[in-house]
Amino acid sequence: MTQPVFRFAPSPNGHLHIGHALSALLNARASVALEGRFLVRVEDIDQTRCTPELERDMFEDLAWLGVPLDEPRLRQSEAFPEYRKALERLQDMGLVYPAYLTRAEIRRFVSEHEADGATWPKDPDGAPLYPGDTAVLSDAERQARAESDAPFALRLNMKKALERVGGPLSWQEAGAEGSALFDAPKEIAADPGAWGDLVLARKETPTSYHLSVVVDDARQGITDVLRGQDLYHATSVHRLLQDLLGLPAPRYRHHRLVLGEDGRKLSKSNGDTSLRSLREAGMSHQDLRRKIGL
Ligand code: GLU
């Protein structure tokens, strides 16, 4: 059997909170139990919000948690040429197009459409599916934007991408947290079409989360993706991109989320649940493990 490889892939755009601690510790525990490797990936493609100081703090927090990380570390901001190559492959297949509608224009289109009681389809995260430039802009306006310096997103033509794949996609989802590690995975049917024409890159940013995550999981040889339940539906997109780009599919397992007192998902703006503030308030890493049920 090949040695399992796990990863923890945080974005240093804020301080790590207890939800990240759960993910890092579950990965560490699984890699120890299966005698695997545990790699870290710094997801810092958003160069305006991710900073070297936050990255340094992140590694300090992980050291305090006692998470053993193997080398090498991968930093996404150093891998832009890799993502560009993957994007070019999709472009060569004729699956990518520049899309000029701004977020405000999409919002306006959707609210006008829904004004008389109709509903516009939303993706699994609740964002409206891209209506297409022709639904909103005149031919002249589209032409003018294409010839000007207007911002654009490079989107995947979902219909063509699904035609190219030609058949159903699925992934292996391993059992719940309490069950034996990665035993008896279930085959889950992927539904990438639910995401519509998703963004692969933007004029100023040569990649997106979805594109870089599949490229990097392959580059790092990840065999087992253990991450939060909030990314469950994103797995459909990842399977589609892996198939189009000829990349291997890891096994997946999505773990419970640590919710805030208000029952909502934690975010990096929940200052009081950041590992730093808990540590400064005197919490030990053993207390923290108990708090998150480990
Ligand atoms: N960077 C993502 C996050 O911080 C995790 C990505 C993944 O595990 O696929 O939520």
C-alpha cells in the first residue's frame, strides 16, 4: 500500500481559530495512525489579505498546538506558473471564457429576475449562478469591455466541461469521525453542474481556490483530503477539474465544524476564538483539545 499523505491547507488572511485547530489535529491524528506523512500548504493566493506576519503567527500557533508537520512546505504564491499551465490546458480545450459582469451587475440581474416571484438558481454556497454576459450586456457593450481595460473573470464553461467528461463523476467519502479511520468509504455522486460557470482566475489573480487546490493536491501527492464539512460540495468541482486535467483523485473525508456560540460557522473575524487569544487568556493546548472534543 502506498504511504498515505495528508495535508492542512490554511490561508494566512487572519489568525487560526479553533475550527482550524480541529482540522489540523484530526489530520495529525490520522497521519500518525496510518503511518502517513502530514504536509502543510499555505494558501496565500490572495496577496492583499495574506501577509508574512500572519503566516509566521500561523506556524507559531501550529507549534503551540503540537502538530507535527513534515517537509516540504508549499506556498501557493510561489506556484503561479503551475496554475497558469493548468488554466492554459483548460483554455486549449475551449472550456474557458472571459466574463465581464461585475458582482453588482449580477446582483441587479438576479433581483430583477426574482422581482415577479421567479427564482434564479444558486450554487451550493448560495451565490447566484452566472447568468452569462449576453443576458445583461448588449453586443456593443460586450465588445467595448473586451477592447478596454475592464476587469474580467475567466470562467469555466460548465456545459462544455460536462460534455467533455462524458459520464458521471464520483468520489470516495470515508466514514464519520468516530468510525475506524478511512474504513469503508462510500461512493458519492458528484454534481459539478450545481456550481454553474465558476471562476477559475481573474484579470489580476491568475488562479482561484478551486483550480489551485486540485493542482496542489496532485503536486503534493495528497492521498487523503480531510477537511471541514463546509467544503463538501466543493468536492464536486474538484473531481471535475481533476478529471479534465488528468490528475489523480484523493480520498475525501469531511469533518464536523466547530460552531460559534450563535450556532454559526466560525470566521477569522471571531477574534475571541482565535488560538492566540485563547492562549493569551491562559488556555493550554490540552484544554483546547478537550474544548473541541478530542
Ligand atoms: N484554504 C481553505 C481554508 O482555509 C482550505 C482548503 C481545503 O482544505 O481544501 O478553509
